[in-house]
Amino acid sequence: EQGGLWVWSPHAPEQPLRLDGHTGAIVAAAFSPDGGRLVTTGLDAAIRVWNPVSGRELISFPAEGAAISAIAFDERGETLITIDQHGVVRRWEGK
């Protein structure tokens, strides 16, 4: 389904959690190094950060420029790094 993402916990695989918020297909997702946050981006040109346990959206903001094709947290989990469809790398500080 477009705009949503299912998250399964290894501790409760029979109870997947659905994250809804994107208005288009999700194209990239990544967990923070501590597993406490999940970031997604999609064809709706939005970046959303979630609590993967509760399913609560923590923050969302527009992805500026070309469509994002990959997203990740840095090693400290403090900065988001994206790569767009043209190969441009961008750091999102304080997100």
C-alpha cells in the first residue's frame, strides 16, 4: 500500500505496526544506530522520523531538491544523510 510501512518487532512478530503518513510510496528507510528511531522518505518529497515502537511520528519536513533515493543516520544518530536521484549527498543537521 502506498504511503505506509509495516514494522515487525522480533519480540512480537505477530503484532506488526503500521506507520502511516506519507502520501506516496516510500522509497527509502533506515533505523538510527540505537534502533530508537526510524526515518523514511518517499515520492511525496517528505522525510519523516518515527518512534518504531509506538508508531508515533516525531518530526516531518520537506526534502528539498531532487527526489531522494537513499537515506541514513550518521554513526551517532544525530544527523540524517540523503542521496538524491542525481547523486547529490546532503546532511540534515539537528533533525
